[in-house]
Amino acid sequence: MPFPTSHPALDRALSERGYAEPTPVQAQVLGASYDRDLLVSAQTGSGKTVAFGLAMAPTLLGLAEGFGQAGAPAALVIAPTRELALQVTGELTWLYAATGATILSCVGGMDPRAERRALQRGGHIVVGTPGRLRDHLERGALDLSEIKAVVLDEADEMLDMGFQEDLTFLLEAAPADRRTLMFSATLPREIVRLASAYQRDALRIDTVDRDSPHGDIEYRAVRVLPNQVDLAVVNLLRFYEVPGALVFANTRERVKHLTATLRERGFSVVGLSGELTQDLRTEALQALRGGHARVCVATDVAARGLDLPDLGLVIHAEIPANVEGMLHRSGRTGRAGRKGVSVLLVPRARRRKAELLFQAASIRAEWVGPPTAEEIREKDRQRMLEDPILVSPPDEDCMAEGRRLLERLSPEQVAGALMRLYREKLPPPEDVQDDAPSRWKPEAVGDLRPQRDPGEMDWFRIDIGRKDQADPKWLIPKICRAGGVTKRDIGNIRIFDAETRFEISREISPAFAAAVAVPLPDGTRIAPSEAPGAESRPSRPRREFEAPGERGSPPPRPKRAPRPYTAESAAPRPAQSPEHPPFQKTAPETSAFEKRAFEKAPFEKPPFQKKPFKKKPFVQGDRPAASPGDRPWKGKPRPAGAGPTAGTGPKRKPNDGPAPRGAPFRGKPKRGS
């Protein structure tokens, strides 16, 4: 159906842009009353920016053909991120171009002084982020007294990012009779509470089908080994060969690493994260939109609101934190009726979380392995045959040069050179292993580490031994992370003085050897090895009972044979007889030194005599001599009548000031005294 009539100038702008019919959210927004508040929930990529741009037109323009002289702004649009705010500014610029509207942007990372000068000159619509808008409002540069409409774009994202206080400040500063439009992908409880507080009789529009996911996005879950995630990203980009791809990571450091890895492989790639300045972020997006870059590696800063043309592939290099994050990341593709693919790289340890995300989002994803090098080469052959260079007819100059070339070279040589030129401009594919379930599913219930024959295992060595405090408790996780295996794939472990040898299942030993071909980040090396023999055992002193080449506990003592039972053995022995004298223990012979020592008189220590305590009496002035139990006074002379010997004297009151030194203590005695 054609666009409903909103405003003649805006209708002409839509026609020039090729908008033939409205999206569901645009049709419902235009069908609502022009003076009502709106609470809209719609999928990402459904045309919400154009929808609220059209919805504001009757409120801002009325019956006028265009805007008058710019002054205090009449509309305020709030977006969560700089990129989304700048994108909204661009969309509203072409939509309101015929009305003579002045649209200003106020975002973080830009020069605030230039923004304040632009606000002083005046504008009709102001688009910005919550923090920068509040800063201009507090400094007096932004005047909200003439505001007729306020739009909150991606309101749920702004609340998640902690902008609730800034939003409340801006909404309370705007006039109470304004029109408030809230647009969000989801409607959590906080959004509904905010709408009930700052909207009047809002019309709720929900175009999201909760039971079915985005129909234009194909979801795939790719099984991958933990140490081959970067290689899987390379093969996915080579397999699909779309004009634009977006790779998501969870941290800034991961974005830097992936960007450097893809640039080394020959991809035209840019990075996008929150630590970049606004100029660099804008330059990265412009390179992706202009075709100068084919891949963008970004954090969740690019997961909301960005409309990138020809974006046909989204790769989640790391599992998103929640369902909303996965849907918003994937929503960058499959926009405006175009098809897209969203791929999640799922290591074995993260498979359960990925399944829960798909289940919560009602998404049926196809579980596959990463594209192999042979599959990518087959795709290259098909794409080369469909390349416009071969399909489109050449001109006369090219045909003449081709004939001259065939006079000197054979057709096979020309075709081979063409293939070589075509392949040289493409990054080479990587050898990636499929972490198929057949490799790690238990063979029996409770069988976590099945026993394998020695012929099914290969030996490897790691240069960590007993001198490095080697222990299987931390060696096994280190080996699993380095080679992308699990503890079920590891067999016997032998720890020696300078190295440790271990077994790896033969079916995955080639992939393990390729993964550990380079040293680990800490310099540790893992390499194939032979089975440990007697010559590789550490040297140690041999026990007397151990023969050369043998090792173990001492042989058991042979049992004594029982005596035969006879009449003589059964008869009782006599108590004493000359043949069986009683056993007598003889005392050892006393030495000459001991005899001389015993002959001497023993040493007698005199008894201890306690000396009587003598204390010199202390005499000072007319004071009598101290008694033996009195402590001598070492400070200033005491006043007359004071001291432990003075039993009389005036009693000190609480307000008489501090007691003089030496005054008798009249409080409670200390514990233990």
C-alpha cells in the first residue's frame, strides 16, 4: 500500500528515496492520532527512525509548508550512542530537507564549544546523547522552553547503559504539554514505568512477533575448537564473501586482536570500540559504508541502531551476554527486506549457553562445522565463473590485446595466469577442525575418560617437569587450552625432571600438533615425542634389593616352613636343665673412665638462700621516711597532706578540676588488683 499522507514535503522526500510502501511500524504510527503520545515496540531494522520522523511532522509543522527562522528547538531526539545519534541526524536531514529545517547534533567526543555556538545560532530539531544534552542544558546553552515533541530512541538501551538519571532530568526540564514518543526494541518493566511517569494517555504499538524470530535472518551455530576461533572467523569471511560483514567481540582487547589478525590475513578491516575518538569511529563507519573496508570488528557499541548497507553477515566471535544482545547484534543484517546470516562460534564449553539463548529467543539454529579449505576453494571456483569480468562482454581494445596474448601463449597458460591473479587477491583459507559431537560424547553412561589401547594414542612432550613443580591439576587445563582438546582426549601422563610426556588420542593428534606448532604465550613448547622408556626415567640411587633396570618395592620375605609334629616336639620342656640353662643378660663391662668418675665424691649444690629485700628510704623536705611498701616519688614534690600516708584532707568534687598528682584513688579497683 502507498504511504499515508503525512506532509507534502515529507511525501516528496520519501518518493525521491524510493519508499514505495510503509513498513508495519510506519503504517501503525502514521495511523495513530497526531497529538497522542506513543509507546512503540518494533524489531530492529524496521524503519523506526523514519516512523518517528513522520510522526513528529504534524506536531512541528501543522499546516505550514516549512519551518520559519531557527531559534529555540521545537523537537528533541535522544539516542543512546554517538553513532546512532549521528545516523538519526542524517536520516532526519534528508527527510526534512524540503522544509528548511535546521537539525543539530550534540554528542560526546565532538567539540562542545562548536555545539554551543550552533545552539546559540538556533535550530529546529536537536539530536544528541543524554550526557551531552544534559551538559548543554546545565550550562544554559540548550533552551527547552519551546519543545513540542521529545523522542526517546532505543529507550531500553539507554536505561541499560545507566542514563536513567539524565533522561529524567531532560524530561522534567521540557514543557509538560509536550508530545512524548518512546521507541524501543523491547518493553521491559523499567520502560513501562518511565512511560507511565512522563507520558499522557500513551498509545501502545507492538509490532514484534514474540513467537517467531526475524524472518530475514538465517541463524547458524558453528562448532569450533577454543584455540581456532580466529581461524574460523577467517574461513567464514572467505566462505560467504559478502560486501559487508560485522564481527562482534565482548572486549576492546579482543577487538584489537581480531582486527590485527584479519589485517595480517589480507582483509580490509576496521575496528570500532568505545575507546576510539568520535572522529575515528565516524571514519571507520564511513569506510564500511563507502566500500573501502569490507569487515568491521566491533564491541556492542555497534549493536544498536546502526544501518550499514550491504551488510550480509554477522559473526559472533564470542557468545553474547543475553538474548537482547544477540538479537540486536544479529539485527544489523537482514534489514529493509534484505537477507542476512548470523553465525555464532560456539566452543564446546559454551554449547549449553548458546542453546539456552536460542531457546529463549525462539530461534532454530542450524548446528554445523566451520567451512573447510576445500569448500572455500569450491566456492571460489563458482564465484569466479560468475565474476562480471568473465560474464560481461569485453570491448574491442581488450579483444585485440587478448588475441595478441594468445599468439604468444597457449590458452591453458592464459587461464592459469587468470586463476593465479584471482586467487592472489583473496586471503588463503585456514585448516580448521570440526569439534563434532562424535568426538566428545560419552561412550557409556558415567564413562568420562574411556580406556584406549596404546596403538590409539600418540605421545607428546611439554618442557615442564618436576623441577617446575609440574602437577596434572594445572597441566591438563594448560594442555587443553593450548591444543583445543578436553581431558577425555588425554591419556597417560609421565612427569620427569625437565619435561612431561602425555598421550593424545590419535584421531585428533594431527589437529593438536597443528595447534601447538607455535610456542605458547609464556614460551612453553609442546612437540610430538616418543613413548617414554627406561632410558628417559630420572636417575636415582638404587636400593640394595633392586637389580639394575628394575624398580619397585623389596621382594617379600619367604615364609618359614612349619616344624613337623612329633612326640618330642609335643612334650613339655623342663624348667631348668644343664642342657637348657635359663637366659641371663650380662651387664656391659664398665670402662676405666666410668670407674674413676664413680669413685669421686658426688657434687653437692648448696641450698638456695633468699636474700632479704632492702630498700633505701626516700626523704624529701619535712615528709617522713617512706614505709617499706610505699613507692618512691620521682616527680614534683607532693603538696602537704597528700599521698597514701595522708588519711585526711578535703574530698575533691567533680567540678574542682583535675586531681593533683599523688591524690588518693577513690574509684573502683582495677580487675585483678
